[in-house]
Amino acid sequence: MRWVVLILAAAGIAVAGWMVWDRMRGLTATPIADFSAPFVFGRFAVPPDNPLTQEAFTLGRHLFYDPILSGNNEVSCATCHVQELAFTDGLAKSPTLSGGELDFSSMSLANLLWGQERFFWNGRATSLEEQALMPIQHPDEMGQDIDALMEELQASGSYRKMFRQAYGAVTPENTAKALATFMRLLISSNSKYDQYLRGEVRLTAQEEHGRKLFMAHPDTKVSLRGGNCIDCHSQFLTSGFRDALDGFSNNGLDPDETLPDGLMAVTGNPVHKGFFKVPTLRNIAVTAPYMHDGRFDTLEDVMDHYNDGIVVSDTLSPLILEADNAPEAGQETVGLRMTPDEIQAIIAFLHTLTDEAFLTNPQFSNPFEGGS
Amino acid sequence: MRPIIVISALVVLIAGWFVLNPRQNKATPITLTFHAQMGDEPLIYDQFIYDNPGGQGQFRIRDFRFYLSNLSFGHGDETYAEPESYHLLRFDNADSAHSITLPAVPLPSIETVRFLIGVDPAANSSIEVRGDLDPNSQMAWNWEVGYKFVVFEGALQVGGDVSPLVYHVGFSENAREVEFSVPAVVLADGKQEVHLTVDLAKLFDNAAQIDMQALPSVKFNRTDAEVLANNYANMIAPSF
């Protein structure tokens, strides 16, 4: 009898010890200090209260792919953000729960650590933590009550454990933090353009021609031809600019009469009417259709828009209105007026931004389908 | 005897260090506040209220910003150069102002201030992120051309016609040095702020008077860029 008691006591102590150790481990999540990002991407900032950790990434990845996040348990983040489409969905506008369509096209999720720090096409979220919970609770997107979601997650032993190891408790705040961490680590940095920047490969003559055009604002006075892309898409990131609201622009899609509010809905400033977030062009060849409302099916359509389809409105970027490769001003159309060869060269360059390693990285894949 | 001598020598040395150390208690905090103006009035964005200096019509401002670099301070023969001194000055805020604060300039006081409008050639040909220099920002042309030093974007209205205005001035030869003295009274009695005006009117109406209709954009034409650089060379002045 005494031996049995002793053995039980020892086992109890061992179990208690293990539980304490496991909880302690939860308090010291493993920092991710050595993830690779190109030097040319520049500075980035991770919120001090949500450091990048392995445990947060694992939790965030599970949440991202889990339909438990939606009210009907059928829609996950990954429903509209599909890895092989650079986390877009291939649709002009994403579907609503009731079978309609949302106002906006699903945005690509890549290199969100850099560039503009406001999220959504109209910039209504000022951090990824703030962004993460909005689609979950939106009645047309995932239609989930956040308290009900917490109950569902709390009921799951594996989620309780993942939360504990990453942050502690199962809370909306920690859910947002985990999703933000997963999104921050969706880094695309191995496209042909990246390899070119690292000196590992050469671009073809056509791609190089396109790169030069991408990087130039045209100036007929010095015979410089340009596609003017860089006036909104930064040279290395190819995303919108980080500073203040520099990463938003009116790119000439609609006239004043039908111009949507865009950023003005957030700032209340009429000079921001029709401004939308300048997206990254990383993996742009796989993220059709294009623009905030998915109105263009192909890159050719996009180039046609910039070449001679610019619609003038009061807040149109003067850099777009002024950029013209033809020496003689104005005919009927407003645009870059490049040659077909130049347009094809820019499209060839845009294809060098496709990063197959990113699109197939097993670490970013659905963990419920036996991914690593 | 000997230990006493050694100890005395040490005491004298330590006391001497504190009494004679030239760097002791000589850091000066300073803030430079730049106020953007059009002539004598605070700059107003997004309204067609300014006359085209050399021609017809009125213009509005959508964006005005510039790089200020290589900030240094002088006191007698001593100078202090701020490390990584690259500031992007933008004025799209309620006060149309931009402040640069140095909490401790290691000089007993500040007699002269010196800086560049623009960026020095070494930094202008680098893709390193230093201070406010960022090759992924709106101020970068591209890594083969360098940075825009002074950016003005807006529109000109002549009659019912509105046309874009784009003035991007860069190229290393267009950096312009600004230097001025700070009278002792300005920083007396614990005052730490020097106010300066940035007169945007001078960009278009100075050594050269610009007709915005005839010259609606300046980008890569070096002659045009130099004309504007000579105009902005003295757009910044202290206002004591």
C-alpha cells in the first residue's frame, strides 16, 4: 500500500512538473531572429508587444487555414487568400457569405513587413493586428461573433496548447497577433528579379528593357522613355511607399462623377478621394484580375489603361497625368503612349517578379493537409 | 612616503580631470523648426490661390518636400557634424512646419548652423538606408539616378484648364549649402529652438522667374534642374 502511494505521489509530482515546465515553455516562445530578407527591402518594424516567434507563426498558420474562424465554419482566411495565387483568389471581387460579391478584390499577402503600414485597399487598418480581426467579424466575409469564436477555440485542446505556447490565453487580441505574425512572415524574396539583384542571374534583353522602363519617369526633353511604374511602386519592393500616406494614389480609373471614396473614407480629406493602396507587384503575374475592383483581366489590360486609358479626375496623380512618352502633347487620350514593344518589355519584367519558391513554400501551406 | 605621493598624484589627476575636462557640461540641446511659407504667409495646400509668377493662371500645391543633409554646428573653431544626417522635410501637417531636434550637441553653445539642401554625392549614389534616405521611398528616382532633392507637385489653372505641375530636382551638382550665424541672444536663457522659414515662392520667383505654363515640369533636363536649384539655394532663412 505504502509503495502504491509513493509511486502515485511520484507520478503526480512528475505530471505537475511537466505541466509547470510546459507552461514555462509557453512563456518563452522561441524568437525568430534569423529569417532571411534582402537588404534592399530596407527597414521594417515589428510591434514590440508582438515579437516574431515560431509558436506564434504556427498558431497563426493554423488559424489562417481553419474554417472555424467563420460563423458557418466553412470559410477560412485561405478561402480568399490562396497560396499558389500569391494569397489572392483569382476573382475580380471576393464572394460574400450570402452569394453576392464584396466591394473589393482580395489583396495579395506578401512582404507585408515592408512598404505602406496601412492595410486594406482603402487603408482602414493601421496594423496587421487591427486588420486580422476585421474580415472575421464582417457579416459578409466570415460572419463570426468574436466571443463565440473564443469559445470554439477554447474548447479545442490543441488550440489551447498553441495559444499557451505562443502567448498565454485564448483571447481575440492573441488571435489577431498570431494571424499578424503569420502574415508578416509571408516573405517573397526569391523571384528572378531578386536573383538578379543578388547578382545570381541575368535578365533577358527584353526583361532588362522592361526593368529600365519600369524605373523611369518619361522625359521627352532628354529623350528618356519610361513606363512610370516607379512613381508609385518602389524599385526593390515594388509596393507602395511606407512614409505617411505616400503608398496611396488615384491612378485614373474613374471620372469625378463616379469616383469611389477610397482613402477619403478613412481620412475624411477630400484630396484623398479615389486614392487606393498601391499594391505590391511581387507575383503580379499570378494575381489577376487587377485593381481594387478587379476590373482588368490581364496585364495587357492594365498596360493599356496606363498607356492610353487614363481617366482624368481632380485628385488624379499629377505624375500620371504628366507622364507621356510622345513629344507632341495631347490627342484624344491621356497616357504613357509607349510602343507595343515597350509594353511587352514591361510585362516581361513583371513576370520576373514571380517567386515560385514563395508560391509553393510548404511552411506557408495548409497545416491541416499534412504540411510540415 | 611613496604611497602618499602616488595617492596625492592620483587625487590631483582626478580632480584635474573634472575641473579641466573641456567636454564637461557642454552639451547644447537644439531644435531647428522650419516653417513652410509662400512669401510671408503659411503655406496652404490644394487650393488654386497662388499666381503663376512668370505667366498666366493660378497654381495649387499637392506636395512639397525636400532633403536636408549634412547638418553641422559651429562654435568658434569647433564644429559638430550630426552623424547619418539625412532629413526629409515635409510640411503636410496642421502647422506647415517640420522640426529637427538634437538633444545634445557637444558644443558649449551654437554660433553657426550649416547644412545642404539636397544630398551629398556619396549618399546620393548609395542604396543604403541612412537617416531618412530610403531607396524604396517616393524620393528615390532609382538606384542608377539617385534621389530627388526637392519635390514640388501640383496643378496650374488657366481659365478652365487644369494641367499638372511636376518639379523634381535632383543630381548631385544641385545640392546647395546653407550657412547662417545664430546671435547669442537667440539661444540665451535656456532657449533651445531656432526658427527658420522655407519660402516656396523663391523656388519659382528668385534668380529666375518661372512661367509654369511654359515650364510645367522639370525632371532630368540638367539645365532646367540647375535653374530651380539656383532658385531654391536661398529659400531657407533664419527668422530671429
